[in-house]
Amino acid sequence: MQFSKPHISKLRIESLQVCLDKAKSIIQTEIERRGHSFHMEEKAGPLFVEMDPDKIVQVLVNLFKNAIEAMHEVGEIHISTYDIKDHAAIEVSDNGPGIPESIMDKLFNPFFTTKPSGTGLGLAISQKIVQDHGGRIGGSINEAGLSNFAFRTVSLRGYSKPLSGDSFVHYQ
Ligand SMILES: Nc1ncnc2c1ncn2[C@@H]1O[C@H](COP(=O)(O)OP(=O)(O)OP(=O)(O)O)[C@@H](O)[C@H]1O
Ligand SMILES: [Mg+2]
């Protein structure tokens, strides 16, 4: 496993919504099998980001998988999109039991896992991918509800807005 090499290779401008839809469809069967559902809240318009789309899908799938694995009872995965200055952000939260304070600073360590069959690489790889996009990823307990918690996830530099036709303007 190489953590130093950049995890991004095919940079292009892509819609974050397209990545979200792809990641959701990859995990959809598992969501339905367990009786969970997705809940989308778009606090931003269409977000276009300079990215390696497959890698961003991989980050989202990792977060969705963690959410599913955390929810032992039927629950919801909430996805919110934000447009913060020149960054696009996605927040993924679930109403599982939450993240214990004691492991908060270990979440992104390679091989850190609390699961019997986990590798502990999901978040470490996700962090590397997000950092290679100039972004940041973090885990937190959500203020919104007692048992809710959220991962504030992708903040991507190079976010672009469509003007008209095929032209884009870059905000750095
Ligand atoms: N949504 C979540 N709710 C509660 N705890 C979480 C959540 N996401 C991650 N964690 C905690 O962070 C640890 C590390 O997560 P990470 O995705 O890196 O590895 P993993 O899920 O254990 O294994 P892998 O991703 O390789 O299957 C988890 O073992 C779990 O303790
Ligand atoms: Mg995981």
C-alpha cells in the first residue's frame, strides 16, 4: 500500500452530483437489503469540481460503507452538499451510535479499526485522496441530534462553476 504516491491520475472537471449518484448506486443494493435509505439535502446548486471522479466515488463509497456498518438498526444516511467560498463540501452523516471521543484522533490512521474484519484502510485512503485534491476530511459528532454524527468530507480546490455552454471559470 503506497501512501506517498498521489492517488489521483485523471483530473477533469466533473459534477459532484454525478459522483454522488454513482456512489449511491454502487451501495444501493446493500442499503435496500438492510432497510436503510438515503436522504439528500442540497444546500448548494450544481457543484463542478476538478477531480479524478473515480477516486471521489471511492471516498464516498468508503463513507457510505462505514455508515452502513455503523447502523445496526434501520437508519438513514444523510448527505448534504455545500458551497463554501471556493470549496465544495459534502457531509455524510448517519444515525448509528456515533464515534467514541476516545478514537476521534485515530480515525484516519492506517490500519486503525474497531471491526473484527476491518482493515482500517478505508478512511486512511480516503484522506489521502481528498488531500491529493487539495481538500480536507474530518470526523465529528453532529450537533443536530444526540445519536447523529457526521463526517465533513470533501473540500475540493479548483471548484468551477458552469457559465454558459461548455465554458467554465475556475476559482482558486
Ligand atoms: N460512520 C461511522 N460511525 C462510527 N464509527 C465509524 C464510522 N466510520 C468510521 N468509524 C470508525 O473508524 C474506524 C476506521 O474506519 P475505516 O473506514 O478506516 O476502517 P474500517 O471501516 O474499520 O475498515 P475498512 O474500511 O477497511 O473496511 C472504524 O473501525 C470505526 O471504528
Ligand atoms: Mg471503512
